[in-house]
Amino acid sequence: MKKSGNVSDTYKLLMNPTRLRILQTCMVLGEATTSQLAEELSDIAQATLYRQIKTLEKAGFVHAVKENRIRGTVEKVYALKKNPIGEGDSPEELGQILDVGLLDIMGDFHRYLKNEKVDFARDLYFMGMSTLMLSDEEMIAFTEKIGALINEAISNKPDGKRKARKITFISSPCDQE
């Protein structure tokens, strides 16, 4: 990951809903042109899409893997960079990214509670925590199942009934007693 600012800036860059959807779509497609991304993310204005792709490229999260020549113009094909976070980052920097992420989740929750029409049931708002006894192999299988469920829904397009929903998973070791 390119170090253009502090850890908080990196997290903010990643938590922008439009940039996050671009990254998720690149993850699903493997490689994608801006035209393909525009087709998949049809609710995002094309100027916004291009600007956010450039932001992600400059920050080192996506890169052009090839260029297609089309009627005298060049169209880039983008893919995610491998391990943009973690490579060269110290444990302290990674901890700061986690701290900012957790603060962002807390901020979302507090903003929601300030709403006059808070209704957990209607909004399907929940938080849960479980401690599971899993071997490394079982944990890998568990996360693969979660990933498969997310991949089923990740390419859903807006249709008037769908709402954007933020789903957060964190896996952490437990203290040994």
C-alpha cells in the first residue's frame, strides 16, 4: 500500500461506500474495464466511478493489468493488488487501522440511534458475538462459507426494494484461560 497519509486516511479511503463497491466488484470479476465496472455499478455516475477508480489506483489498491486499444483510445483493465494492506505495515499501523474501523462502526451505530425513527426490527439492525471452538481447518471452511454467502449477494443491483447494508465481520483470537 502506498503511504500517502496516516492510517486513518487509509481506512477512510477504504470505507467510502463507492470505493468499497468498486473493490468488491473487482474481487468478483477478477479483472474489469471501467466499462464493465460501469455496467455492474450502474447506479454510480460514470464521472464518480472514474474518479474513484483513479483514487484507488493512486492509493495502490488496484492496478492496470493490461490496456485494450479501442477505436484509437486506450481502455485499462483493472485488478486488485495482492495484499495492499499488511505488506510492510507494522503491527502498530495495522492496530491503528483496526481502531479506526471499530470507531467507524461505533459512529454508524450512534448516528443510527440519533434518528427519530429508530426501529431495530424494521431496519434489521443487530449485533452479535459468538465464541466458537474451531480448528484452523474448520475456521478456514467457516470463512469460506461466509464468503460464499457474501459472493451470492455482492453483485445484487439496486431495484427499488434493496437497501445498502453494511455487514462487518471480525475474527480475533481469544485470551487463553
